Amino acid sequence: MNETFYKILDNGVRIVFRESTSEVAYVGVMVGVGTRDEDEKENGLAHYIEHCVFKGCTHRSHHTNTTDKELTSKDIIERIEGVGGEINAYTTKEETTFYAATGRTHWKKTLELISDMILHPTFPKEETDKEVEVILDEIDSYEDSPSELIYDDFENIVFQGNKLAMPILGTKKSVRAISRKKETALRFMARNYAPDKMVVFIQGNLHTTQVFEYVSHVFATLPLSTVNQPLINRYTPVKMTAENRTYKKHTHQVHVMMGGRAYPIGHKKQLALYLLNNILGGGSMSSRLNLSLREKRGLVYTIESQYTPLSDSGYWSIYFASDAKDKDECIRLIHKELDKLCKQPLSNKQMQRALKQLHGQMAISAENQENNVLAMAKLMLYHNAAPTWEETFKQIEQLQASDLLDTAREIFTKDNLSVLTYE
């Protein structure tokens, strides 16, 4: 088991299915559409749609010739949670994803429901008006959390002048505007929810032939639409100019983000930066930044680094929060660790330790099946293939210390290092 199978329908819809022995089936659709596909005046629309397709849809029967049925938000929830399943969705700068976990015997009905939500939403005004208030509260909550808001403001620096700089949630003004007429959302979906941008992903103890046949039955009727056409709203960010910014937020602690541009998805040095980032400030307590700033000196509670590859760009960042009096010392120590990675190649012992640690982290992460299937879908969206974590790690094992040194010297340079401070 654990084998992965692929199929592309004539209209461009891609299917990825991974066998498992679990009694739980994961079913979902990832659409290659996100915030960067919006116009500025409709900022937040992709996220608004993600919320509001849950408010109602038209159910098209795939078994009989019965009349279409209107499903309410309550019906949608009940169809999944009524059999003990869970349904969810999320929006990023480049993708919108709808998925559910359910008992394997219910996977067909789950697939039907998700397809109805994204292909035949009704956007009932009374329900969507209520959901707008939920989104506005989400914006308020986000703005009240400096440790989250700083990521948006930092992306605004790194991708300034590009739609990647726009916030996923939009603004209160833009959300109120796009919610006034459901035609705004329907036009956006007609423009962007094309079959060639859709990946149907499924994992479970199911028969491969049956999976492909049923997904084809549900999605094959979609018109060809924009198959093989580029995403007309997307523009690759121009070269970044590093800068320092300080925003007065009157927070108890100083919040700081540092970083800059990095490699896009599929770049030949992507895995080298992935390993390098894990050494620098990944999720473990033994990362270099955590040891230096927290364990040895007690200057921070949280410090982490992150690498976010995108379809045609990407960025890396370091985040920490500290007392105001310790900020400069923290920044000095961070530069010290970056300089080490740029000047000193890892010894063989250090390299083997880093690989061994990452292997364990990837194995543990793979135990989370939800994360697994979402990663599988994203790989399919961008690569038309979804290697397992073991296959990916085999590529990482081929890296040399010199590869990490070259990558560090390319990414961790001062002319690629912007600093954003909340104080």
C-alpha cells in the first residue's frame, strides 16, 4: 500500500490518489487560485468565496435523473458531520483548497458535495451577509495579533508592487464591497475555477479504478475553458530592494521579522534551502537560532525561520519577539549565525546530524495524514506528480555541504535582507 496513482481528464482536471490501509478517507479539491489572482478592488475575494460556498449550493445527482436540490449551509454541514466526518477549507496567496475526512464508505458522497460547493454555489444573500461579519471579525482578530500580522506586513515589503503583497483576508472596505452582489464572486469563479487549475485528491483504502471512474463521472462534464492558458493576472515580482521599516504598534514586546526573496517551487536549490532553513531555525529546539537566543541567553520565547516557496518566487524569513532592550542584541546574534552558514561549510558530522534530524522530523510529520494529503495535492498542482516524503528525503540525502554553503551565500546576503520591526 501507500502507492500513488495519477490521471488527467480530457478537460485538464488532474487526479491524484494514494492508497492507504486506513478506514478514513480524505477527499478534496485544490484550485490553483488565490489572493494574487484578484484585482486590487476585489482583495479578499478568494478568501470570501472559500467561506461562502459553505452557505449554500445546488446538488446535482450523479446517480439518477432526479431534480436538482438546493442545499443550505445546515445541509452541507450535516452531510459530512452527520456521518462523523470533518470538512474544512483554506486560502493562500496561490491556492484555495476544500477537503474533508470521512469514513471510507462515504467518500463518494463527500466528493459530490465538495464538487457541488465549488461548481454550483448559490451564495444566498442572507447567509453570506452573516458570513461577512465573521470575516470582518477575523480581520479584527488578525490585526490584534502582532505575531501574525507582521507576516502580512513583511510580505508587503518583500513583494511590494506585486499582488503577492496583498493580504489574504482583504480589508474591511474591500470585503464589504465584494459581498454586495453575488455576481462578483460568480464572475471570479467563472474566470478562475477552470478545470486545468483543479486537482482532485483522495487518499484511503479504496480501489484505484473505482476512484478514477467516479471522479471522472463527477468532473468530466466541466468545459475545457482556459486549459493551457496562463494565469493572466499573475506577474512575477521584480527584483527586491532590501529595506528597514519600523511600525509603531505599542505592543508589550518588540516583534521583528528579517529576510528576503528565495527560490520558487521546483528550483534546483529548493531542497538545499529547505535543509538549511531547518538547521538555522526550523521546528526543533536544537536549531542554531533557538540555541543561541533562547537556550543560551534567554532573550526570546519564540524564534523561528521559515522558507515559503511560491510558483514563480518565494521568500525566507526569521521571526522573533523580545523585550525592547534586547532587540539589537538579538539581531546581532542572528547576523552571527547567518555569517557562520555563509562562511563555514558544515563538517561531515554536522551534515549527518542535520540529515538524521530532518529524516525524523519528516517521518513524524508524515504521521499526520491531513498534512500528508494536502502536501500531496500541492505537489500535484505544481509538478503533476506527488513523491512521498521518503522519495523527497532521498534527494535531500544527495546534498553536499558545499551545496548548503552556496545556497547560504546566495540567499542570506545583506542586500537580500529586509528588517521589519513592531514597537
